[in-house]
Amino acid sequence: MSKRNTTRLLVPLVAILLGFALGALVLIVTGRNPGAMFLAMFQGATGVNLKAGSFNPRYIGEFIIQSMPIMLSGLSVAFAFRTGLFNIGAEGQLIAGSVAATAVALWVEAPPVIHVLLVLLAAAVVGGLWGAIPGFLKARFNIHEVVITIMMNYLALFLNNWMVLYVFGSKDRIKTALFPATALLKDDALSALTNGSRLNWGFVPVLLSVLLFWFVIEKTTFGYSLRAVGFNKDGARYAGMRVERNMVLSMAIAGGFAGLAGAVLTTGTFNYGRFLPGAEGYGMDGIAVALVGGNGAFGVFFSALLFGMLKAAQPLMQSQGVPKEIASIIQASIVLFIAMSLGIETLISKLRKQKIEALGEEAGV
Amino acid sequence: MKTRLTPRRTVQGMRPAFWVMAAILVLIFAGCAARGQEQAGARAGETQEAAARSGPPKIGLVFDVGGRGDGAFNDSAYAGLVEAARELGGRIVGEPGAPDYGSRFEARCLSSKLEGRDRAQLLSVLAEDGCRLVYAVGFLFADSVARVAREHPNTHFVLIDGSIPDLSSASNVTAVSFAEHEGSFLAGALAGYAASGNPRAKVGFIGGMDTPLIRRFQSGFAAGAAYAALAFREPGRILVQYVGKDGSAFADPKTAKAIAELMYSTGAEVVYHAAGGSGAGLFEAAREAGKLAIGVDSDQALAYFAKAGDPHARETGSRIVSSMLKRVDRAVFLTAKEFVERGAVEGGYRVYSLADGGVALARNEHNERSLAPYVARLDELSAKIVRGEIKVPETPEAAAAFIAGLK
Amino acid sequence: MNIFYSMVPIAFAYSAPLVIAALGGLFSERSGIVNIALEGIMMVGGFTAASVTVVLEPLTPAAGYWGLLAGLCAGVVFSALHAFTSINLKANQVISGTALNILAGGLTVYLAQIFFHQQRTAAFTRGLVKVTVPGLASIPLVGPLFFVNASPPFYIAIALVLVAWFVVFKTPFGLRLRACGEHPQAAASMGIDVLAMRYIGVLVSGAFAGLAGSALVLTQDIQYTAGSIHGSGFIAMACLIFGKWNPFGVLGAGIFFGLAQALSLYAKDIPFLVGIPSEFFYLLPYALTIIALLVFAGKSVGPKAAGEIYDAGKR
């Protein structure tokens, strides 16, 4: 068991290292300074500018802000993975959640704390419904969830834009009216604490979601039956589990996490619904986060911080003459290396299996 | 998909492979990092103290969506910065080969992401980086500038082409705007004169994002065309279409080209655009249709003529009969000069108009001949606007009233 | 009628890259490898094509066609990464494809900054010029639709549809390719080299998607930007599904989706479409694909083993 845990840590760590090494290599080959990138990343995460010897807590706030939505979309992707489903639709579920958040924030009047809770609840429910649709289509008609979720991402995007322009209404065609203060996760005190960053109370639902994920997956029979479906659909069915129901529920919960991310963005980072010119990549980030985090609650927590740091460092990289796209290159490389390492592992385990026929180990979790 | 996402893992078998891989990578990684640190260290050593205390004053600039290379607005702002560097002896840093004329100031440029949600971030980074003057190029920056300026009272912000309420000369924000409607009036008049040979001709306007600002271009243009020629006072003779509904509409030549093709094929002789980087699509369409186009912001024909030896570029350039200059470069240059020479920029509002050359129709060696028949009339109109005899409308409603009043 | 004649060629021009990329996806999926990296490959192709065209334009009038070729080659190279990870390393094909999509978005803009010092390539001056076919253009009714101001990639797309149909359904090679996508174990037992066939499938998809990206940028854009491709690769996937993994179906779906895109521009000039928000036209391809999937459900129209990792040991 402990050995398996070592590998579980080792695979992503090697992939991360490889990713950063490749990123640095790309910078060197193209004549840019990789040191500047690492300094920018350090400053993005800690607020400490090693070069100037200064400290600015605003960067820590922005770092947390950048990590929050991708932590949730990471949980979303990871939760579906555990049931053997590939949720490439976290982006769309997030957008559906932010539309719901916008609707409740603008149209419902409620006392301070309750309003925020309603916003979060609505976002999670609508995101969950948006996720349940592909889950249902997969369970009932065996339609591939990858294709459906991709299509539904774009559907969500254009529906959001239509809602913002024609239903919520937008004077400047960029954003809706501002939300009332009661609906906001934003808090000037938190912002002031971090020297004017966009830090907000969104981290509370985010952290609760991490714990909820861990509890449901690791500690409940429901979580066990979900994992069982992920290992072996037919076996799980044979053992009397309701495979179809589990698929729908799993996608609904996955959608719920992503929907929550929509609410955290719209009422935390911003305070209005937004017109979206294109996909913002939170869903793709979620896939990277889930893979690097090994689809576990705490793995997702740390890998979201890693990618959040990369994002937070982008503006700093730019000001140091490092093109910010290096962050996407590093992120993609890490994902690719993880995909490769999974393949390498399978290859090795295959070779071993041929030698030792019986190896009744549990499929890797 | 039956692919297993979490395959069986066996530790013993893969250990050597992984350790070797890891070891090699750590070495590469460490090597890079060390080299990087060294470089950074060396650079930091020579500039850090100086930069922080007695080094050249720093100027920052954040481009709007699209960034450099749009052949219009962003490029014009950059040109202003380059001119300032040349004139005042400063330098632009951040990429190899950037202009370097001395050390009276040091400027760096950032560009916002496609969706533009990092605008405030970039402004803050520049301010915290020690920039005493920060330009925000484009009206979409207005909210971000307002907020960041509050948090950084020691940095002066220049918002190009946008407005923020309640500024005074003591504010640390200068909002620069242009009388685009006046310049567009001349563009409209030019289009009207040029198209009036054909009694059934139409003229077209392509806007980027549908906003009040871009509607000022539209309004001025319509009023100008109607003022110049009787035919355009009839409904349906001035075609108007917008590229999109968000910032990316200024970086979408694809759609602009399709719109322009439609306009030309339905009878437009001259099409004017206020769509930033999307305008290049219009010029393509103009060349293909063999019709005329009017550019915006900078003298857009010059970029095409600059590509010596390319006959198609020349052909495209010759289709751009003129451009409505919005001298963003002038605004950037003048404020940078003020900053370098006086150490500060006065806050508040500035409007650059026809009267002070902030807006104008572009004239160059290439369009001299084609403009010749209209120059006298255009100059007269310009003078009338400067004297206040023509009051150019700023909204489509006012333009409609203006046109109705002409009859 | 005027509008119709100017809109249809535009719809054809829009549909060409979709059809070409979808045909690429067809080869890959028929061989058993899901390729959701079409979008990323199109980006790489488009970027390469734009860069090459910019460089060659002052030298040769055929620069645009060299650009197409370069984009095609870049697509092959980039897709080899997908082939290697998903065939040799047996990685999950969707993960590998996702990684390629993220990588392409970053890499192209990164390289643009290195080569052109801006977040986009320099603008080329003509790209691929529209053509009017002499003689055929004067055919009444049909001429103006197909042969006046036509986008060259549309003809390429039609040709590739015919080639793809012939190769996939009328040659022994096609039979083997399909066998690998339907039942790789059975194919292997008949002596077909499944891995090689799958490699060919993925590399062909890379070539087609690279070509498609180039065609899109060189005809519809004036340079490559981060937003040039903007989901076209995913619409191509939709075309593939909507066209039931059949080249002629793909062509029909592509033209239909191209028309939907063109309509979003022209709606305000067509009386009965006035007032419909453009968002409706944008989301049409995606919504229709979901409906199509529902209609096809259970009828097994796609390759059975697509996405499944081929494992020589499993019988």
C-alpha cells in the first residue's frame, strides 16, 4: 500500500518536473530568460519579489482567486472520472452555474447571508442538471459523454450570451447590471487584507467542496458504489449496484461542483454576469487539475494551487518579457506527460502480468 | 470509451524507469533554473538598485484586446511610445530588439488576454513594478483604471479613448478622448463625394463592437455623407453593420470581411470602418470587389504600401482612399513628453478634435491624386466644424434629425 | 436573390475547413482512434500556414498554396504526438487530445511572439485568393453559386470527399482501416497490422486538420490570432457525427453548418430571420448534433472500437 502511494505521488511529480523543464527549455531555445519565469511564479505564489526584495500580499490574494474556480472544475472532472466517465463539460456546467447565479442575484431579493446561499445553491443545482443530461444520455442511450459534453459547452456559452444580452439585459453589451451587495461573496475587508486583491469568501464553499468530495468518495457506501462502477461496470451490475443511476448521479454531482465554480466567479471575482466571447478554459484546466491530482480530493487541492500559481504568475511573466503563453505550454506538457506515464505504467504492468499470471490487485485508484 | 483512466499500478516494475527519468529531468531543470537565476541575478544586480531609486522613470502600457499588430489602435499607441523614445531619448524594454534611444525613461508593454478579464491585474502589476505613468489603451479599461488608480495614488494613469466620472486636474487619471464624430463627418463627406457619381450608389459603415463610442463614428459618418450629397438623405442608402458584441469584434477581420463583401455586393461604393483590427477584412474585400474603403485610427494605407514589391499589397493600399486619423500616437507622445519633462501629468479630461489635429483625414503621397477633387470642399467643411457652423451629431438619433434637417 | 448569390459562396467557404477537418476525423475514428485534438491541429496548421504565407508572399504569387502545404505538414507532425501517446503508449485518447488542444493554443501564440513580436502572426496580404472559373461561371443559376468568387479550399474539400469515400469504402486498404476501428482483434487475427493502420489513420487526420486550419486562416482571416479557429475543430467533430462517419454525410453536414454560420451575418437582411439573435445561429450546429446523437442512439453508426485501446494480448 505504501509503495503504491509512493508511485501515486511520483507520477504527477515527475510529470510536473518534466513540464517545467520543458517550459524552461522552450524559453531558452527561443532566447528568453527562464529565471524570470521562475521568479515570476515565486512572486505569484508568495507575493515576495526576490529581485526587488519587496512583499505584496495582493499577489497571494490573486493566487487564491485563480485557484478557486479550477479547484472546483478539477473536483468536477475528478468526480466523474471516479465513476469511469470523462467530464469534458465542466466548462459548460460552470457557465450554466454562472447563469443561474446571475438570475438569482438579479431577480431574487433576500437578506444578506441567505441571498448568497441561494445564489450558490442555484448555481450548483443548475450546473448539476446541466451535467446530469449527458449522464442520463450515457446511461439510457449509451451516447458518448465526451461528445455530448463538448457540444453542451458551446450550447451553454451561446445561451449565456443570449441570456446576458436579451434576458438579463446589458447596457454596454459586456456585462449585466451590477448585483446587489447581498448576493456577493466579495468583501472589502478581505480585499483590503490583501492590498486590494479580488480575494473573496468563495474559498469557503471551495474548501467545503473538497471535504465533501473526500467524504462522499472515501467514506460512504454511495462513493464506494460509484468507484465500483468506475472499475468495472459489469461487475458492479452483477453485484447488484444500480449502474445507470450511479452514472447520472455522478455526472450531476460533477456538474454541481462546476456550477458552484460559476457562482464563485460571478459573485466573487466579479459582481455581474458576463458576456463571454469564447470558452475561458476552466473546463480544460479542470482536466489538468484532476489528472495531476490523481482524481483524489487532496490531490486536486494541491494541483489546483499549482495551476492557480501558474495563472497568477502570467501578468508578472509578461512584465518580465516572458510571453504568458508559456504557462499553457507547461500545463499541456504536464497533462501529456501524465497521459504518457499512465501508458508507460500500463505497459509495464502488462509485461509483469505476463510473467506473473495471478496478481489479484485492486485496480489503481 | 472503454479506456481505463486509472490503470493498475505496480511499483517495482517501473521504479528504475521513473527514477532515471526523474534524475535526468531534475538535472535539466536545475541547470535551467541555475542559468536563469544567474542571468536574472546578474541583471538584477546591475539594475535593481538603480531602477528602484535613481534609475530612469518607468512607463507602462497595456494594450487592449488584439494587442500589437492590429494595424490600427494598438499599433498607433505603440507608435506614440516609440516616437517618445526617439524624441526624448528613452527605451522600450521587454523583448529583444525593442527601440532603445537612451535612458530618459524606460517603457514596457503588456497585452490583455483574449477575453480581457486580466485588465486590472496588468495595470496593478505595472504600477507595482514601479511605473509612474501607466497607459490603458481602450475604453474597455475604464472600470479597471478607476479601481487600480484608487489603489495606487502615486502612479498616474492615462486612459486612452475612455471616460471615468469625476476627474479633476488633481486626479491621478487623465482620460483622453477624441472628437471621432467630427473626423467621421469628413470621412462621410468624402464617401459621399466619391460615390455621388453613381446616382444609385450606397455607402457603408462597419462598426466593431456596438457601443455608444462606436456609434459616434457611425453618426458622424452618416451625417457627413448626407451633407455631402443629396442621394444619401434617402433611407436605405447608408448601410450600417456591427461586427460583434464584445471586445473580440475589434480583432475579427473574418467577420468584417464577410460584412464588407455583402455591402459591396449590394451596391456600396465606399465603406468606412471603426472596427480596429477587424478593418483589415474590409480592405481585403475592397480589393476583391474593386471598390473603395476608408480606414480609421491610423493612416492604414501606409502599412500596405510599406510592403514593397508586393503588388497585391499596393493594390489593397490603393483601395484605401483615406483614413480617419485618431491620433492616439499623438496623445501618447504628448502625455509621455509631459511626464518626462515635467515629472508629472495633469489629471482630468482631454479631448483631441479637428481644431487641434487630434482627428483628421489622412493625406499621403499615394492618395494625393484621388483626393484632389474633394480637398477644397473637405477643408471648407472642416473649417465650418471648427468654427461651430456645423454641429456634428454624436448619436444615431441625432444624426437622423440632422439629416432630416438638411432637406 | 442578390443576397442569396453572395451568401451561398460564403457558406461554401465557411464549410470547406469544416468538411476537410471532419474527413480527417473520419480517417482517425475509422481506424479506432478518437481525435478530439482536431481543434488544436487546426490551430497549428493555421499558424504555420499564415507564417509561411507571410514569408513567401513577396517571393511568389503561389505563397498561399505553399502555406496550405506547410500547414498540412505541420498538422502531420503535431498529430504524430497524438499517435505516439495514444497508440504506442496506449494513453487515454481523450486526455492526449485535450493536452494537444491546450498545447496548440499556447504554442502558436507563443511562437507568434517570438517570430513576429506580437500576439498574432503578421498579416498576409492576400492568402488564398477567391477564384472565378472561366466558362463554368457563366452557366445560369449554378455558375454564380459554385464558380464565381469561390474559395479554392471548397474545391479541395469536394475532391477530398470523393477521395475519402473511394479509399475508405472501395479499396482493400479502406477495408482494413475500418476493420481496425470495428474489431481490432479480428483484424489482427487476419494479419492486419493494427498499430500501423491506426498510425496512418491519425497522421491522415493530422494532415487533413492541418490543411483545414490553413484553409480557414488563409481564406477567412488576414493573419493567425488566438481566436482564428475558435471552435471550428469541434464543429468538425459535430460534422463527422452528423454525417454519420460517411464522407458524403460529412459534406452535407459541413455545408449545412457553413450555412448556419453565414446566416448569422446575413440574418438582418433576410426578412423572416430579422430579429433572431445571432447566438441562435452560433449554437445551431451544437444543438443539432446532440439531437442527431439522440436519433442515432442504439443504431451503432460510428466505428465500434473508436477510443478503445488496442491491446495485442487481448483476444
